[in-house]
Amino acid sequence: MFDESQSQEFNGELGIIALKSCKALGEQIDSYLKSKREDRLQSREFGVVQDEKSYLIDVEEIRFSNGEGKVVIKESVRGKDIFILCDIGNYSCTYDMFGFVNHMGPDEHFQDIKRVVSALNGRARRITVIMPLLYEGRQHRRKGRESLDCALSLQELERLGVNNIVSFDVHDPNVQNAVPLVAFQNLYPTYQIVKNIIKDYEHSSAEKKMIVISPDTGAMDRSIYYSSLLGCDVGLFYKRRDYSKVVNGKNPIVQHEYMGRDVTGLDILIADDMIASGQSVLDIAKELKERKANSVNVATTFGLFTSGIDTFNEYYKQGLIDKVYCTNLTYIPDNVLNAKWFRKVDMSGFLGNIIHHLNFDRSLTPLTDDAGKIKKLIK
């Protein structure tokens, strides 16, 4: 089915390559798109709709016993609009190397993205890389004699012929200046997170009030955004560091200093882009509870939990934290999913809509207008 009037806005048949690290999310997106496009076909909203059983393209990621690898694409991609999905933070992916089981790290996942682009061999009409957790996003600027890993990786993708890069809650969005000619979409899951928070908050006492807390100065803009949408105050914790020492590449935190209104009896929402070990968030939660806060909730885009969740479980038992809202944009182990304090925020529908609009060169503004959608939700 092809409508000539719509052809200039159509970027070719849709093809999704979900690497092993993003397989589950890719299947959810595929299911969502099949349902969505079936509805669009019936309503004739779009002139061109691909009639496929699945938009997922079959690929094989092969690893040799010495750790080297290759990617094989098992079907034609000629003229297709290709979307490559990869979760560089998925440490559950393993392979055998020299007789032992090796867990894949971000470097290996990023290498597989490049292998896919190489295997496409220039036959795709357009290539979009969806990397929810931006590769080396935490090494986005140089201090002294340091590498510029994030900028270099983006330039690698540009040289390979990638047209679009889609990521979420990038640590420093200015890193996109490294590839000024590549369409770089930095998206936020604010609406999806707030929707889940409001759903839970509606069941609590109406007399309670909320305040949004920024865990550091770098997250202040995010916290102000949350507070303005929810119509509540904002506070800040300042990390006082010992700059005479370096531990694991960072200056250790000496003390968390609070700046803001009295939190006695208030519900707390700590907003951040990422939970790594989570120690900073837990220290702040303890400090807020000592200041007689009512409940402490955390909203984050990426829950890495690099030091496990034993401390989170202990803090939950002690009543120091209540809930942690986190998206499924990166790998979440079963023990985290089953934790009583954890709330998963599903992003598959949102990503499906992003892919759908990009395939037809439609504006993403209606999808990313979180402020308008949240105001309607609250009303």
C-alpha cells in the first residue's frame, strides 16, 4: 500500500535491529508498533503502512573463543529505515572466552553497534541508533590529561554513516556538539515517571504535601522542572568533597549540606538521572528522615545498582526510603524488579511512538511536551 502524496515523508520500510542487550525491550516495542500501525491502517492516518508480521530483523551476534566477534544480518535490509537498539549497560549478557564466562561491558556493546552498521554495508536507506544509556556519557568533558570518550564514540558513529542518534537523559547534552551534522535526540521520561508517582500518590492522604529535592547542583534543573510541574517547592543538597583525594576516579564526599525549607511532615521526591551505587541517594534519604520528613521517594531514569541492593533493602526495612521509580531503559535484574520498594516505569510505548514518528519524519514535539501532558494529568 503506497500513497504518492505521502511518499516524500516516508523513509522506507521500518526495520528494527534489537541487539541481545535490548531484546526484551525490542520485542515490546515491536508488539506496540504492530498494534499501533494496524489502527493507523484502518483510520488511514498515514498513507504508507508496512504490513509485516514483525518489524524485528533477525541478526546473530557471534563471539569467538578468544573474545573477538562479528554480527551477521540474516535478511535483506535494502532500502529500509533501520533502527538499532542497544543497551550498553546490560551486564547480564555473557559469552565464553578462554574457558570462562565473561560478562559484556559497555565497550563490547558499543563495538556491536558498529558491527551492525558495518554489516548493513550501506544498503539501508537511513540508520538510527537508539542508545537509551549514552555510551561513555559520564566521560563527557576533559579535566586535565583525560580522554574524551563520549565525543569520540559519537564521531565514530557519524563516520560510519549513522544519521540519527536517540538517547535519554544525557549527563551533559552539550556533548552533541561533537557531531553537529548528526540529528541527536536527547529525550526525557519525565511524563511516564510522574504518571506513576501520581498514581501512587492519589492513594495517600490528601493532607500530605510534597517537596522535590535535588541530590546535587548538577541535578538542580531537573528538580526545578519536576517541582514546577507538580506545583511544589524545591530543595538542594550540596556535596562537600575532599579535593585533596581521589578514590575510584572521584573526589570523596565529606558531607551532604542541605539548602531549602523545613521538610518536617513532607513527602520527599529525590530526582536524579542515574543511580550507580546509590550511596549518595541513601545518605540524603537518611538525612531527610532525621529532619522528620514523612516519606522519601526517588525518581531516576537509569537504575544501575552497581553495588547491589542490600543497602536499599535495609533502608526500606528501617523506613528510610519508600519507593524508587526507575525506567526499563537499561537492564534491571530480577532481584531489583521483585524488591518491594521498586517501581518499574515502562518506556516501550514511548519508544515505539518515537520510532513511528521518525519513520514518517513527523515532529517529535507532541510526544516530548511533558509539561502539557502532566498538567492535563494532574487536572
